[in-house]
Amino acid sequence: MTRTVSMKPFRFPLAPGLALLFALSPQISFAGSASQFDIRIPSLTTEAQIDGDLSDPVWQQASSTYLTFETRPAENAPATVQTQAWVYATDSTLYVAFKADDPYPGNIRAHLRPRDDIWGDDMVGIKLDTFNNARLAYQFFINPLGVQLDSIENELNKTESAAWDGIWQSAGQITDTGYQVEVAIPLSQLSFDDSPGDKTWGFELIRFHPRDAERRLSTHAISRQNSCQLCQLGVASGLATVNLGNGLQVTPSLVAKGHRDRGQAPGSEWQDNQDVDVGADLRWALSPSSLLNATLNPDFSQVEADAGQLDVNSSFALFFEEKRSFFLDNKEYFDSQVSLLHTRNLVDPDYGVKFTHKSEAHTFAFLGANDSASHFLVPGNLGSSVATIDSESHNLAGRYLYTSSEALAVGAVITGKRSDDYHNLVVSADIKYQPTAQDTFIGQFASSDTQYPLDLYRDFCHSDEDCLPADSCNFNDCELNEQVLRTHKDGTFRGEMYRLGYKHATRDYYLKADYESVGDDFRADLGFIEKVDQRKAVLGGGYIWYPTDSWFNEIELGGDWDITQNQNGEKIEQELEGWLSAEGGWQSWIGGGWLTREKVGRRLDASSLAIDGNTTLFDETRVWAEASAHPLSWVGGGLAASWGDEVDLQNNRLGSSLRASGELELKLTDGLVFEASHAYYALDVDEGRLITANLTDVRINWQLSVESFIRFSGIYTHIRRDPGLYLYHTPDNLSKDLGTELLYGYKLNPLSVFYLGYADGMRADDRWPGLTRTEQSLFMKMSYAFIL
């Protein structure tokens, strides 16, 4: 069903909301507490030999404890298997050991895997909130073979990131009674309060025991009535004397690459290019709470290919995660409620510097980098695109966070990007307030000041000629689009955005309300904000059951309603959805849902940014289903599908689509793993099948040892269109791409590495339907981290 309508503006009562937020005052304390769990870290002088053998006499002098609680899926029940742990420290290193008993050691799940890729295995781990303020926590996990996973848990925005990589030691052994693990964490890898005397850290020891379900064991109980996870840590005290030495880490690198490419036509000449780069990274712990990072001529090439993504019938730019080590170290210090810093916007920096500091209630972070070009997102309310200015840019970001209590955090962010005839400056303030264990308020306001080059808009015209001025155009017979109009600016322009949110979360149910307004001239060019000129309100909630003596151990019923309008109050989308999901045996998850929404299509006259009278409002109804399981130690996977109405954006009409995907993981031996995923998309209109798209992503990893591996990856995309069903233009019938990579790697630690690899790419289209190799690369990288 389609129709054209006008809507009156939906407005959020901003002033009363803010008044309520600031009227409340903290009533409770949230940081790690000795009432949860308390352990003393003795200071010793002997270093443990990290080999997984607990016979070293020094462990007899360490403090010992047991992991006596199962916190998931059972709710603080007695642990069904015994786990003993020991902890002590020297003046430079924290040592932890685990003895994990298992009545059936043959069922232990342990594989040689790449670092940070051991979920699904048996694991033990340590969680450290080194400032004991329930904001950030380091997490260190180890499987029975000593393979590592480390991450940062961020209570401010409720995220966990495995992108952070520390340099630490671990080793494990499987025994006749279970397995045992030893860990050594250099204190120089951590940021912590360097005040004289004993340190008190938030602390938890954890074990994951995956069998019929993935059981989480802990040193203490975790209340599901409290929505703050880091507020429920126990404490570890000690470390009165700390000696970090110089705290200096220097990592020189050498990168050599040979690359060639050519066109698809038969007989096209190869264009060759060779490049050798020498660079260096510096990491200097000026004090336990201050860290300086610098990089010169860095190698920011990625060894691991990004996961494949289908980009069909979509008008917004794709998002890619950051994977580069310089940007990841203390990345969480820059986080706020809004994505104002997304460092993948810095594509090819020449140099960079970063400083982070935390003391008592204050956190500071600064990042500066010089990029060889200027890359940024041009946002809109119906689409976004990436812009590039071919001149170097100077980039900076700063963050300040003040934590006046465990319940209240107030911060500020500034980002800047400058190039020839271009600049973008963003200043922001944010707040998170948790007056009770169940209630959380967030708020953020940002203002931007931007100038584009006068001719930037021409990069988005549909032809090589100037597409402005244009008084009006017919649908699909126009050189203009939203990005042309958003970038056609004369001089400096300014915009604002704000976000408010509230969530009430208890053990059994949750309620949430969010409102966001982004002005039409707001830009955050160092971040990833792809939608502007819109206001969005969301109301939602859900109820959770925890069955006992059942296949399922957690069931959730939820839903939400949202409405999106432009800044003139013209409706862009309105949606109502509901879902039901459950977790159960075989480490399984199953869910399904339904949604109905009104959604506008493309603009009928692309020379105007208006919505009302310039778009068609479509009614869509869709359902979805998803399931995943890990029934055995060597196999796991999942399936997902959604089907129903979908707007054909190219032709501005309602069609129907099926989106389906599947994933399979086979651990063929302890070190050989096969992973495959496939995504399928089909869009039908009344006359027939318009688009069929398939994307297959295959990864084979042979882990020769904990340090060395051979990896193959291949990503194949096949898209077929029916040109006869397109109303306004004639696309290619066929598009195929195949990218492959073969890599050998030796990784002593995250920064001391050797890589040797080969990659190529092949393409096909209507003119040349057979896959033709169009690019080839041979590359080598060496780096070594010297800890001075």
C-alpha cells in the first residue's frame, strides 16, 4: 500500500527531561566491594615460570581462593565443578594461576586458535577494574592450551571490545583431572591509580565451562537485579610497591609490498608498483596512570581481510571496524554515547601521537594524526556517501571525563579535521547518571562548525559536468542527489545534535525511552554519524523468564515503537516491532519477530530535500527468524532469515524480499578450523525477480602452534539483475568479484610479528563474463616490540 501524507512535528519535552536528570542525586555506591569478594595480593620477589605446571614453590606463598558460584545460566547456584585460583605480584608483574577440575577431562574443549578467537572453548579469566570506579575493566581469558583473549569492558556505553591487545604471558596444560593455567600480566600494560600505598582494584576470577550449556563460574554472586556489571566486582588489594622500569616499548617495523593491477579487457597491461616502508611505534608508560603513544610512517595495512558485506538496495555507507593497534590502545578513553571518533576515517596517516591519563575522578585523552588525504562521511536522512579530498589533513580528538561518584559521569569531546579549503570542528558534552541499580539516564549534546570546498558537490553529480543550478528535476532523470545538496555550501555552516535516553532494567523486565535530534547542518567528520536532518523517538521494553529444569534457561519477550522525522516534522519512518527469543541447551539461541512500518522511498524531485509531497510513503510488513547452536566441541553454526515487503529504492516501488544467511564452523583438528558464511538476498517485484545476490566468505586457519599459523581466506560475490525490470535505467545483468588471500604468520605477541602473504582479486561483468584477474599483491611485514 502507498500513499502521500503530511505529519505534524513530534517534539520531545527536552527541558523537563533535563530538569529531572539534574534534580536527582546519587543514593548508592557502585564500585567493587569487599562484601562481594575480597582477596589480598601478596607482594613477593620470585617470578613464576609460566609453563602451565603449578609445582613451582612460589604458588604456595600466593593467596588462594575458589570459584564457588555459577552465575549463568543458573542464578548464583553452587558451582558444579571445582576451580581453585592463586594470585600474587612482584613489583612489576601480576601472577595468577588456575586449577580447573573436570570429572570428564576428555570432554574439555580446547583448540589451537588465533589470539582473541577462543570463544566456545573452556576458559578461565581475570577481570580487573584498576581504578575501582566501575567505568572500564581489563579482561584476560585463557583456554587450556594457553591461547589468549583480552578485551576491555566499558560500562559507560555497555560495550566489550576484543580489539585491545596487551603483551602478557600465559600457558596451559590438560591433566588427568582437568586443566591448569598460569598467567603473568606486566603492570606496565595496565593503567591504574599510582597513589602511594596499597591499591584496591575491582576484581573477579571467571571460568567458562561449555557443555550442555555454557556455564559461567565466578568468585562471587552477580545480581540480575543490578544493571551495572562492573559495580558488582569484588576487590583485590595490595601492590603497595610498583616498579614499572622505564615503561618504554619501541616497535620498529619493515613492510615490503609488490602490487600490480590492470583492466578487465583481454590483453590489458599490468601496472606494477613496489613499495618498502620502515616505521616505528612508541608506547611509553610515563606513570601507571599516564600513557604516551606515537607512530612514525606507520604500517596501517590490514593483514586480515574485512568480513564481506552485501551492498544491494541500500543507500547508506557500510561500516567497518577498526583493527589497527595504534588506534586501539586505550581507545575506550575516547568513547561517549555518540560515535564522534571512528578512526577508520584516517586512511593513510604519516604520523600520529596519542596521550591518555587517568587520576582519581579525571580522565584525559588526546589524539593527533596527519593523514595523506581527507576522508569523511557525507550524511543525510535518506542516504550517505564517503567524500575524499586529495590533500593531506590534520586531525585531532580530545576527551575529558569527570566521575564525581560511581553513579555520575560527565564528559566532553572535541574533534577537528582540517585540509585545504575544508575544516570540521565538533564540541560535545555528555552525561551518564545511574541513581539506582536499575535506572540509567544518558544525555549528549554536540555542536559542529564545518566548511566544504566550493566544488566538493561536483564529486557526487551523476555526470562529469556541473549539475547545479537546477530548479527541479523529474524522478530518476536528474544529475542531483542528496549528497550534492548536502555538500553545496558557501562558507562556514553550523549544526547541533543531542541525544537523551532512559532505561529501567530489573532482573525480570526492562523499559527504555530514547530521543535523538540531529540538525541538517550537523557534521562529525571524524566519527560515524550517517544520518542528519532527523529526529527519532524510541519506546520499548521486554520481559525475561529464567526457567529451571527445562531445555531453555532464558526466554525474552520484547518490542518497541519508533518514529523518525526530519527537522521540519515530516515523517521518514514509523515502526512497531516485537520479538521472542530463548537461550537453551547445546549453547543454542533461537528467536523470531515481526515488524510493521511506514517508510518513505526516494525523493521524487532530487533538487529538493523536502519529504512531504516529495516522497511516497510505503507500508512494509516483515517477519524474521534466527537460530544458532554449538552442540559439540568441533561444530557450531547458525541460520537467519527475514522476509516480507521491501521498498525497491532504484525504482521507488514496493516489492518483496528474502534475506537469508548461514554460518558454519568446523574444528577439524585441534589446530585446523574451517569457517564459512553465506548471505543471500532476493528482491521481487510484480513483474518478476529484480535482484539475486550471493556472498560467500570462507576462512581456513591452520594453527601450527600458539604462535604460528597458515590462513586462507576467500570472499566471492555474485549479483544478478534483470535489466528489463528496471524502470529508469539499465544496469549490468551480471557482477562477480572474487578476492583471495594466503598468509603465513608468526606472532610472538600482538606487536612482534612476521607475515608473508599473497592476495589477488578477480572481476566479471556483462562485457567480460568470465572471472578475470585484475590485481595481485605479494607482501611481507616484520615488527618486534622491544620492552626497555
